[in-house]
Amino acid sequence: MVALYNPTKASVEETLLNELSPDVPWALIERFTTLVRESGSDDEKEAAQYIVDQLKALGVPHEVYNPDLFLSVPVKSSLVVNGKTIRAKSPSFSISTGPEGVTGEVIYLPSTSSAALDLLDVAPVSDVDVAGKIVLLEGFGGPPPVRAFEQKGAIGQIYINPGVDIHWGICTTIWGAPDLDNFHRQPKTPVVSISNPDGQALIEQLKNGPVTVTLHTELKEGWMPCPVIVADIKGTEEPERFVLVHGHYDSWDVGIGDNAVGDATLLELARIFNLHKDKLARSVKIAWWPGHSTGRYAGSTWFADYFGLELARNCIAQVDIDSPGCRWATEYYEVSWMKETEEFCKQAIKDVTGLDSEGERPHQAGDYSFNNIGISGFFMLLSEMPRELRKEKGYYPVGGCGMNIAWHTENDQLEIADKDNLMRDLRVYVATLQRVLNNPLHPFDFRLLGAEFQETLTSYADAAGADANFQPAFDALSELQVALEALYSKSSQLINRPVTDSAVRAYNDAILELGRELIQINFTRQGAFRTEPAVKIPPLPDLAPAKQLAESSGHMRNVIRTHLLRGVNRVAWSFENATKIAQRAVAKIEG
Ligand SMILES: [Zn+2]
């Protein structure tokens, strides 16, 4: 493969890395141990003020916005069983029951797999009639099961968490503020989570006969003003083009591992990139979001909505910073990155930490609120505890804090952060960002995505068999792969030219436009500037129902075939558009 990264700015990278210091970030972390940063609260505003004060002191240009975000903040919940009150937490967007509560008979649906712990996975399939009942399940109460059991007529839901502590969470499938396409999906029934010991006791009682329980839930729901902070550091050669680096500063409780460490990282990045802005070719925007925990990424989604056109035109990449630098998190083996950024990320991590890394397709989670615009993204969570250590400690999978189970509980305190790990992760962010900001060519390789598409299409086509025709998509992909090879073959002649060279610009424009086409088709179905539901989204989601074709029959079989026919058209058309983008760029470069 042709190298896409020109290391001539290695001295700039060295300067930036040498500038890194724990002073500013660690002071933020210590300050945040005293702030319960639930969105809409005074503590959240105080945290915002702290960040703004630091930016002012450092002379970093920034804006503060105050959008009204639609939030659901848990106040208090409990579960009453045979007159005894059991400790419980409600996920955001459970309804409030009022003082009388919701009473009903419990029906226990044992989970058959660990899928119950996956927050975004499909609901456990069950033919049991749950209408009018309160379902009892293992898991975290993520959006898919909550929606599925509500639709089956359950009047309430209880989730048994895997450990002794109860984790906070959010159960709506709506991403950010609701619109006409999705407001009807907001949950209409109460949901609580309880500890594992309390759950096991309830399961025991059910063995002796029916049990009736009452759910009491209270949440504060509504549109609340919350500060969004965006630092804007201008590059010198191509200032209109920018990388968006971002993370949430609201948290459950004082949330140190999730996500004071991320906020500290963002502040240190703002400090050093501002200090050396004369050495940056392109601009970097650094954003701190509210409304992540109780608004399903409401802050980042607001930004994607309000600055959608600007992002579509000029955003090179988005980098989410959530839960870096946690205790015992010394490895990189489940790093989120889009396929086109994989080689680039691996190289940078290796260069500045000496460590190998493994990654995966980004989950439909975190503040990945920019997929519908089609922006290349890398990172979300970053370093993690070694697998053996997690096993040794008996830890179950969680969604942050370097895989420490203090995640989303009262235990996520100062001890969850680790200064050395934070400084090592900061090196990763500095190197990757510096390279995107300064490299003449955007170092993203869409040929890797083309190869992934080939695998994805093949797996769907094999599953569908003779009942669906994937050939138009395969044909269009072959053409696209040829066009991409032609485009990338130009990189060696461009790699040493200045950022402002017109052929370099044509190449980079094509990289952005390829993302707008191919990321949209690979991660979304609702189209540009809309939002996807917060559920697991498979690759090329238009074609994923191919996997259900074999076990379908009659009417549903024809429905799925129709869906796939339309899906193949969408995917093939997107590949054709991407082919034209690459071909036009080659023509301009040959000019
Ligand atoms: Zn987080």
C-alpha cells in the first residue's frame, strides 16, 4: 500500500508531545470530584464555568452556547415487594409513576445469553405473554429490550444488574432531541434497575408462587438550558477545514472515569494546540457537551443539527474522547475506529506508545452523532484494563472507565483516574490530531472500507441465497474499488506538496466527499441530517435483513425481499456516486 502519511512534521509532533503536562488536566479532575454534573443542574453550570475560566486564562478562543436540551433526569425510584422497599434506580426516560406507583404481577424471563449486558443489542426473543405484567430480566435495561417489552404490553420493567451496585443508564431509543420521525418512540412505562442480590431474592420468591410488586419512579423531564463549550483554534494554511474533538462533561454523579478524565484531556489539548497554533495547517474545534447521559447525546446532537451544513462542508474527522486515562487501563484492544482510519490510528498509537492496538467498528453510542452527515470518526473509549485482569477481578462488561465496574455508579471517584495512563493516552490524541491537521493528504484509506464492503456484501448475499439479487451492489463496488485505486495511486506524487496545492485540495475534497457517501450508507438508514435510533446498527444496514430471509416465509418473506431490493438500489447508487467522486478527483489532479 502507498504511504499516506508524510512524517516531515515529525518535529512539530515532538514539540507538541514535549509540551504535555499533567498540571492543567489533573487540576480539572480534582475540581470535578466536587461537582455532581447532572445536566441542567447548578453543578453542571459550575463545571462549564470552570472550563471557560481555564480557556480564558490560557487565551484559547471559544464560544459558549446555551441550547434547550430535552432531558430526563432520575430523581428517585424504588421497588416495593411484599411491603418491603428495595433500592432501585430508573434509567433516563422511564416515565414517572406518581406517588401511587404502578402495581402488577411479576413475570421473570431468564436470559439465555450474555447479550442482556449489551446495551444496544436486540431484545431477548420471548413468546411469553407479558401483557399487563411487570417483566423481570437480567441486564442493564438498554433501549432495545425496553422498547420491545413495552410494545408487547408490559406495564413495567425491572432489570437485574450483574453486580452489587446499580448502574445508571438511559432507555430511550431516540437520539438527541426528538423530531416528528421519532418522538412517538419515547418510553411510556416505568423502568427500574436493581442490584443482583435483590434480583436473585426476587427470583427465589417467584418459585413459591405469583408475586405482586409496585414500581415507584420519579424523574424530572423537559427542555432545559445547558452550556455547550466550543474552543476554536485556527490553522494557518487551510483554516476553514477542521477536526472536531469532543467529549461530554455532564456525568452520572461526579463521574471521574466517565468523563472528567475526558474533559481534562480536551482542556490539555486546547492548551497545547493553542500554544502552537502557528504550527497547525488546519483548524481544530474542541467541544465539551452537556446532555450526554440524560439526553442520549443531546449536546453533540444539538451541535450536529445547528452546525450541520458547516460540518458537512468542512469537517475532516470527528474524535470522541470518553473515559481515557483510567486506573489499570494499559492496553488498546477494543478501540473504536471507522475502517478508513484503522491503519492510520494503529500507526500513530504504535509510534507514540510502542503498543500494538486492535479496534472495531464504532458502536451506535457515545457521541457519534455525526454519522448521518458522513464524517470519518476514530476513538470513543480508548485504553482498557487487560482482559486477564478483568477476569481476575470478576468484572463484567461495562461501557467506560477503562472497563472498571465503577462505571455509572457512585464509585466512579478520583481513584478511578490514573495520571500515567492519562498522559500516555494524551500522547495518542496529540499524535493523531497533529497528523490530520498537518499532513498534506487526509490519511484515511477508503480502500480498506471497500474491502470491508466486499466481505459485508458476501456475507449478506450468502445468507439470502437465490432469493435476493445482490449483483448490482457487487458490480458497483467493483467499479468503486477500481476508482479508489486510481485515486490512491496519486498519493505518492502529492504527499510532499503543500497543503494549499490545488491537486492536494482536489484529493482531500474527494476524501471528505467519499466519507459523506460511504459512511452514511454504512452506518445510517435515515439519511443526512437526520438521526438513527440508539440500537445496534449492522454494517450496510439496508441489507442486513438478508440474515432473516432464510427463516422467513409467506408474506414476511416477500416483505423482506422488497426491503432488500430497495436496499440494494440504495447501496449500489451510493457506490456509483462514490465512484464518480473518485474519478472526478483523478481528472482534476491530472488537470
Ligand atoms: Zn461517557
